[in-house]
Amino acid sequence: MNYIDGFIASVPADNKQAYIDHCKEAVALFKEYGAIRQVENWGDDVPDGEVTDLRKAVLAEEGEVVVFSWIEWSSKEARDEAWKKMMEDPRMKNMTMPFDGKRMIYGGFQTLVDE
């Protein structure tokens, strides 16, 4: 089964177009290094929880929107090899993120069910 990198971040609502532009730049690079697809989702219904929630997870501030994203790879090995190369790529190093990357959470996931 494929391998997924998942991301949750908080983006200033005023930076929506800058975020879209950033994603388009990033997806070209990810696909060049073997990503199957990249999916970006702008928070539309992200409720506050009593104990925890997505907004708390990324320390979202007033006027920020939670985004949920993932990159699909053919395997963990393909992903690991791609990330190593991308982190050395000057285009990746020079990319400007329109959000606070320190508050982004991410992880790699093995697919269990895909229907």
C-alpha cells in the first residue's frame, strides 16, 4: 500500500492565496521527487473541542485557518529517499512559507484501509 505524509498547520486567513501559490510551487517539487499526489484542504468546519482539537494542536491564533494536507507516495522507501533529496534542493531551502512552520504538525502514516 502507499505511504502518506500528513500535515496540519495554521495559516492566516489573509494569506490564503499565498498559501495556494506556495502549495502549487511545492507540489511541482514533490512530484518531481516521486510523490503521487498532494492534497491541500482549507478549514471550513473546524470546531473548538472541550479537551483538544485541531486549532489547539497547531496553536491557531485569531484570524488563522487550520489546513489539513497530505502527500501520497508509492512507499515509505520512496518517501524517505525523496525527502532526503528535497532537503538538499535549493528550491526547497528557498521556499517561503506563508505560515508559521514551527506550529505545523506532521507525520508519516502507513495506509491500513483505502477503499
